[in-house]
Amino acid sequence: MLKDLKIVLIGGDARQIEVIKTLYTLEAKLFLIGFDNISLPFDNITRLKLDEMDFSLADVILFPVPGIDINGKIEASYSNNELIISKDFLSSTKEDCLILTGVKTPFISELLSVNKRKMIALFERDDIAILNSIPTAEGALMLAIQHTTRTIHGSKVLVLGFGRIGFTIARIFSSIGANVSVMARKPAHLARIIEMGYTPITAETLLEQVSQYDVCINTIPSLVLNAEVITNMNKNSLIIDLASKPGGTDFEFANKHHIKALWPLGLPGKTAPQTAGEILAHTIIEVLKDADVYAIQK
């Protein structure tokens, strides 16, 4: 159990609700910031505004999956108030306070440069990234069905990147009959793409081949679908960009050339928040065990 461990949750979306439920059942002492617009059926949970929290009490501070943006703003789906923190935010925390975030953003790096604290970016772990790829891929499939005029079965689908998310997306789309191609760089990935029955392409051949695809799904967080590539795309193609900020698509150029481009940030939290939240909660528990911030009581 997490009995009496003081955990501060700052902002987030529906996934955080599942995290709160899990931490509550394990008897952690919870402080919630940015959850003033939702009713929670729990006793002994403290809700505060950002400037009301005494952060010197915190054993763990949990930021939402997107982390903190370049202006210090934290997403809070259940609050009408902006959550903005300063760069000396960690100065009042204990030296052994553990910082958890979904992804490590430049602002978080600046926080840690001012005050050294142990920080863990949860989505850098293989376990959560692989499990989270399931609701991500299902969400991408949902969007492809909603925003195209033909069945996914028989469609030509290009997956850009063959990492933890790209692997699952290729498998799910192939399983319902799409003709899947995958762009990758590493020779081992290209070999695995062939072994799994997909068509391999490389960055060097993307430009000449991109016109044949009905759906392009990007997982690479760098500008892959640039103006030159988009110019060569079929005008009826759909782009679904699943990369984290700044994304991998020139969205302005795509819009000007009437190619539909979607950038559904936080897709698992929108399409399967319960499952995504349970995955997140399980990983947090494992992280806390590994970090030895509490004693397991049997």
C-alpha cells in the first residue's frame, strides 16, 4: 500500500481519474490541483488551487502525460483556471521529492536545472509505451474510418516509423485487411517489416511512392511529411499524425493544398480513457516500487 505517501496531482485529463482511483485504494494521501470541475466519490482527498499547496509536504508530484509546455502551462481538463508554474517551482520541494511526468519537455528540463530532483518520464519506459500503443492504434483506426470514404479493408496505408507505436498500428491495420507499408530507417526494422508481410519503404523512396496511399499515419516526431512530400500525395489522402509536439507534418501546407491532416494529441485519453488511465496507474505503482519511496505493507 501507499499508506500516507503524499502525492500531488497537477492537472490532466480523464486518464488521471483512473490514477486517482488507484492511488486512493492504496491509501495514498492525495492533493489534487486542477480538478475543481469534477465530482469524485472519495473521502480524505484535498483539492487546492496551485498557490494554496505547500509543496514542501509532497513526496511525489505527478504532472499529466503532456508534461508542461514552454510557457509553464499545464493542461487541466477539469478546471476553468489556468495552471501556470514558474521556473523556480521546485525550490520549495524536498530534495528527495520524486517528479513524475508523461514526457520530459524543455520546460521540465529547465525546472530540473534550477533545482535538482529525481524525475521519471513515464512514457520513456517500454512497458507503458507498448501498452499505450494499443489505445493509440485503436484511436487511429477509428479516425481513419471516420475520415475516409472507403473501407480500411483493401486501402493502402502507410505507417511512418516502426517503433513501439508504429509496430502496433501496422499490425492492427493489417489485421483488418489494409495493405500496409511501413517506412523505417534501421536495417533490422526493414527486415522485420518484410518478415511480417508489410511493404518496406525508406525515406529515400518516400517521395516517389507516397502518391499511392489512402492513409498516412506518422509516428515520427520530426518533419517527415513536409511540403515536398505533401505535394506528391494523392489529394484524397488522409494524414493522421500521432507524433508528439511539434509533430511530423507541415499542417499549414497540407491545409492550403486541401489534404486533410489530423493531429489528435492525447488520443488514448480521448478514445479509451479508462484503459489508458489504468495503464498509467499501473506504471506509476511500478515506478514507485522501483524508486523505493514507500514500504510495501502486506
